[in-house]
Amino acid sequence: MTTTRKFGAAVLALGLLVGFGATALLMLAGGAWAADAPAAAAPRAAAEIWTWGLASAAASTALAALGAGFAVARVGTAAVGALAEKPELFGRLLIFVGLAEGIAIYGLIVSILILNRLG
């Protein structure tokens, strides 16, 4: 296994660990934050709604960031290779890398919409 693949595997493992850890912490803290939420018919249901809402917001951001990182790694590598051969393609290649980074922004927007829906 080459050094680049080992580094990529380590970054992916760290990203998954941080993503799952943040999701677990938000799920555990959801019950405490539900006490600040408006009173619902069943307090247990309100706590579960908050817990799953926070977990889904964390998961959407974490998974979108991992996907964007993977896409930027692939597109960026190809862009640098193409740029070495034809430097005049810089503007077009920058657009492709920017589109790959947009995936993370979509995940952040989804998590903001989820959090706004929770109240």
C-alpha cells in the first residue's frame, strides 16, 4: 500500500470517527435540549424528535463533508495532472473543483433546514 493510500485511509477513518462521535454526542444531548423546546403532548416524543433531528442534521453535514472531500481529492488530482499539461485550462478546472466543494455546502444547507424545522 502506498503512502498516499495509507494517508487517505487514515483521513477517511478519522472523518468517520469524528462524524459518528458528533452524531452520538448530539443524540445524547438531544434529551437535555428538548427541555427547552415547546411543550408537546408527550415529553418522551418531543425528546425523541429532538434527538433524531439533531442526529440527522449532524449526519447530513458529516456525510456531505466526507463526500465533498472524496470528490475534491479525485477531481483535484485530475485537475493538477491536466494543468501540468495545459496551463490555459486553469479557469475551467477551478470550476470543477468548486462544484465538488459545493457538495459540502448542500449538506450544510440541509442541516440548517432540519434545525430550523426543530424550532
